[in-house]
Amino acid sequence: MYRVVNKRALAKRLFVYFLPLLLIGVLIGAPFLLLFLGSFSLLVWHYHQLYRLSDWLLNQRSFNPPEGEGAWEQVFEGIYHLQHRNRKKRNELADLIRRFRDGAEAVPDAVIVLQRDLSIVWCNQLALKVLGLQWPADHGQRLDNLIRDPKFAKYMQTESFDEALELESGHSFEQVLEFRVMPYASSQLMVVVRDVTRLKQLEQMRKDFVANVSHELRTPLTVVTGYLEMFDGDMVPPPGVWNKAQGTMLEQCKRMDSLVNQLLSLSRIEGARRQDNDKAINVPQLLSYIRTEAQSLNQDKGHELIFDIDGNVDIKGAEEELRSAFSNLVFNAIHYTKAGGKITVSWQLKDNQAYFSVVDNGDGIAPEHINRLTERFYRVDKARSRTTGGSGLGLAITKHVLTRHDSQLIIKSKLGEGSCFSFAFSREKTVLLNN
């Protein structure tokens, strides 16, 4: 236990030290000489202890101080305890800083700490990736010198941070970053950068969805309304005019009904589904029904339809949803392949997984369209899509159906050579009848 040095103890030690010297000096007749020699010896001893203390503090080769004597024992011990407390506090502070940095690294946003002059104090790893910063090379650099965008410089100079700033990233034209700045500590700023590209895409998709639905419904409604306005309640149109008008109105009404049904179907399958109620599906039989429908649809096109079906492979899932996914790909191939083309539908066991594909030798699809084909109402050729009666929802429905069955639509295509639409089901969902 640490012992505290007090004045009484020091006075007692000095008294015990000098009293014998004084008595001996009186006996030999030289008291002042002995007191001088004793004081000088005491001074030399204290300077020696000071040297040991200084050597230990400056050239500390061990955490433990040297062995002290007399009053210096308490001094060394006190310094040791003080150093021990300081080291403990430093470790706690380092641990606190480490936890802060770990927390900042766990944040799904880029975080940068700035001085008021916009010089960088610290940033997390995501900031290096998103903004292209380099650490520690950019430590102390002004952030507005590294992000050279007039909008960002003006935003930081105005110091009005109530609203976030959105910028297109210089590293990726299609990436949109949101900057939020807030006061941090007493004289610092914290910049939080978030990638909002996906949110912007979803917002644009929502706008496109509303615009496309409005357009798709407005066209048939305009046709039906036009014919109805032509007919007077007291006048019956000639048979030729009525037959044409009736046929057109029925066709447009069916188109609206089909669109509404597809929208309802898409809305129904977008959410998560429970898979514990999945049932075994006879896929070969299902594809046989789709083949009959495809042949009827193919009468005007005259394609060569090839169905390569393995009759021993079934899967577990929701039959109506998967029927929609299978038929959408087959019927799309018939609609968008030029007359006289070749379409191959395959259902096989591949790497112990049920594998389905539709391959055609049509015009193919340009690379910039492939990633957007599963968006609602997205069309590569809008004029041709309207001629074939497509709504632009088929592949969106297929994508959601496959997602709900733990699968993914894979699209491969080359211009002038054709396309391949395929997907596979996991081993857990694959059922082999010969086992």
C-alpha cells in the first residue's frame, strides 16, 4: 500500500540524522564541521537519488522505478502509482477512441471529421472508397480541394447545412451522393456522405410507372370514348361501322383488363412468401400445356419450336406463379422473334439443379438494355411492343416470381445472334422422380 510522506516524518528523520553528528561534534570540539560534513553528505545523497530518478524517467527501460531509500522510497513509489494511473487512463482513452472508430467504420455511410477550415482530421474506410480519399496522405488537406465541384464549394462556404446536398460522383457518372454536414465537438464539422443512387433510381422508376400506367390506360380509353361519342342514342350505326367499332372496343377493353390483371398479379407477388406450403409441381406436364398454347400463338409467326424436356425433373413451389414465369419467357420469344425463327425451350437437370432456358435466334438485345429489361413497362422497342400487344410487365413479374423461389433470371444476348433467358432452382427445391 502506498505510504504518504508527511512533514512530521521528514522532520523526525532530519532530527535523528543530525543529533548524533551534533553530539559527536561537541565531544571532539568541532560541532559545525561535523554538521557541515553531514549536510554535504546528505546533499550528495539527494542529488544521487535525483539522478537515478531522472535516468529512469528519461531512459525508462522498465515500467518499475528503481529501489528508493529513505524518503525517496515514497517518492519513487508515488511516481510509480501516478504513472500506473495515467497509463490506465490512456488505455481507457485509447479503448474509447477505438470503439468510436469501430462504430464509425460500422456506419453504412462515409464519415469525415473536419476542422472549421475544412481540413480533414479523420475519415472512415468507406469515405476512402466513396470519395476516393487517401489516408493518411490526405490528412490535413482541405476537403473542398479534393472534391472539386462548384456546388460543393458553395455549399460549404455558405455554412447553411439545414438541407442536404446531392452531387453526382466524379468516379461514377450514374452514382448520386448525398452530403450532410453537422457541427461536431466545439470547433469541428462532421460530414456524412450517403449513396442515394438506388433511392433515385426507385424514385425515377415510380415516376415512370405512373406515367406508363397512365399512358397505357389512356390509349384504349380514348379509343372507346371516341367511338361512343360518334354514336347517337337515336341512331344505329351501319353494320359495317358497328362491327369494326365493336371489335376495336372489345380489343381495347381486353387490353385494359389484361393490364389491370397483370398489375394486380405483380402487386400480389412482390412481397415475401412463405415457402413451407410449397408443393411438388409436375413441370413437364406444365410445360406441355404451355407448348400447346405456344403452338396456337405461333401459327402466324411460323417459328420452329423445340421443347427439350426432362420428364424426371420436378420442383417445389407455387404452381400458378411459376406457370406465369415459364409462359412469359416462352411467349416473349414468340412475340419478339422474327417470323420463321427458331426457339428452343429446355428443362433439364444441370449440376443437380433444375434448369430452364429459352433460346431464340432473333435480333438480340443491346447491352445497355439488358439490366433494365425487368423494370416495369420498360421496352427496348416501344413501337414494336405496342404492335405485339405487350404491356412491359411480363419480365417484371417473372423476376419477382423467381426471387420468391430463391432463383434469379439470367439474360444473355448478342445483337444479330439472339438471346437466352434462363434460371435455375436450388437442389432443395429440385425433385427427381427416378430417385
